[in-house]
Amino acid sequence: MASFTVTDADAHYLEDLSRLSEYLEDDNPWKGRFGGDGKDSREDVGSVPVNIFPSSTGSRNLYGRIQRDEVSYPGEEMTADDVPRIMAHLGLDNCVLLSQKMLTFARLKADDERANVLAKTYTEYMLDQVVDPDEGVYTMIPVPWQDPEYAVELLDEYGDERGICGACMITGGAEPPMGNRKYDPIYEIAEKKDIAINFHTGGGGLDEFHQKGYEKFIETHTLGFLYNNASQIVSVVIQGVPEKFPDLKIAFQESGLFYVPTVMHRLDAEYLKRQSEAPLLEKRPSEYMKEFYYGIQPMELPEKEEYLEQIIEMIGGPDRLMYASDYPHWDYDRPSVITERPFLDESEKQRILSGTAEEVFGI
């Protein structure tokens, strides 16, 4: 059996807010709300809820693949000591850890600094306590897209750090959508500093789904992750982000693969009828999308392997794909989803399992 190098482009670090609070000044008003007084970050202090980031309904772990007796499962929060066990459990050589709390950005509706504070403290904590490129451990800056000016400051301050391999933007909840010129300063500095922009979906819970009335988590989890990534791809392409920033590396994560050709062909059909509404484009939308990169998780495994083979070909081939586990979420994928595909040769498997991510994220 062939031995492959494996780089996980999307695993999540379950950060404890009280640990992040150590990176706030004592007079910062958010310190106590992060649990900086030594209390558990999930408890209440008087009438002030310390857990200031909202959660969504729907038990994600109830019927998932997580086995609670696995030594690798980190529980509700993680420390740096958990990372080597997780990497060994999945058979990883490199691991890109993404903030778990940043997934709540889709549900932050108030005009306050929560996203900014989380992004900065998470980045400082990870660089200080967890990230270790010599051991293959990396992270991305959680981009507070609500405040592009502050986001630029973060990318400028931390983007050159050796353990930072990208800037992650949560696609759920962003208004206006992410092709809007409001976000151009973020893309401009990312291109300048050669930082890949990683669009990561979110917003699959019952309570934050944009259409009310669904009754089961399976419904909104099916639709929400697809919708949020697809909606941002449409905006990013039609508003000409790849033309304005031609050297910017763009990746989309955590919606599987089958939606991508659908969006490609739908966009092409519309573009050929209404090209005047996309004046910045120099080629069909699908051609730009074939230059993007896509995390495979959760990868669809149809009853016939040739269906998946055709989808990958339509996206642009194995060179556009990156292995992503999404561990420790209940629907995580092991590297075997790639190694067991009979239509991929050894070089294509290696490209998906590590080669593309190493190129995109500079690992």
C-alpha cells in the first residue's frame, strides 16, 4: 500500500474563551465576559452571560461518527496537548487548525467588537501556545469581515508569521456578500502578502437558517452549507474579485464537491445572456471557478464511482482539490475517502492529500 503525506486543510481547534482572555489587557471590557476572572467560560456571572458567542440548535454529535471513548476526541475544549493525538489519529503530517468560535460570526448581528476581539486573541493565543510549523501545526487568521479596516490591520500585523497559512472568512451571514467592494481592502492586502483567502461555510443550524420553519437539523445542514458557499461564489465571481486581484489564491471549504459544477453552469448560462451586468469579467464564470481551490469535506460518495470522477473533472481536476477532515465535527472525513478512490492514480491522490494545500497555503 502506498504511503502518502497528508495535510489537513480544515480541522477545528475548540478554543476556551477563558484562555483567550489572557491575551486581553486587564482594563479591556471584554476580558471578564471571556471568563477572564477564572470562571468557566460557559457559566454566567451574575446577570451577564460569559459565553458571548451564540450557539445553534440541533445536536450535531447525536448521530455522528464521533465515538466518545476514542482517546483522540478532545471533548468540549482543546489544548495544545490534544493536537498531536488528533494528528496521529487521522494520520496527518500537517494540520491547519481553524477557530471553532469563528463559525458563530454568521450569527453576530450587533454592531460591536466581538468578532474583532475573538480574531485577535485567538491568533495571539494560537501563535503563542499551539502553532508549531516544525511539527506541521498551522492556523489561519479568523477574518472579522464585519470590520474590514480592522481585518486589514490583523492581516498586516500577523500575516507574515510563519505559522499563519491563510485568512479564513466565514461565508454564512455576510451582508453585503463577499464580492462587494467593501471587502476589497482585505483582498488587496492578502494578495500583497501572498495570504490565501479561505472561504469557509457556516450557518447550518435550525435557528440561524435564513428561511424559518424547518424542523430537523438534517434539513438545514443539507441546505445551509451549500447555500452560503454558493451565494458567496456567485458574488465573488460576478463582482470580479479574481480580475481585480489576479494573484489572490481563493479556496472554498466544507460544502462537498457536487454543488460546484451546478453553480458553474448556472452562472455561465446567466452570464451569456447578461454579460453587461458583469463588466469586469474577461471570461466565463466557470473558468474563474476552475482556478479556485476546494476542500473536499464532506465528500459525497455516490453509488457509482464514475459520478464522482466526472464531478472532479468538471471542477478542473484533482489539482483543484484539498483534503480536509473537519475534525472533530461529527461528519469528519478520514484520508481514506481519497486513498480508496479507484479512479485516482497515486500522484493524483498525493496531490489532493497534501500537494495542493502545501502550494495554496505555503506549507
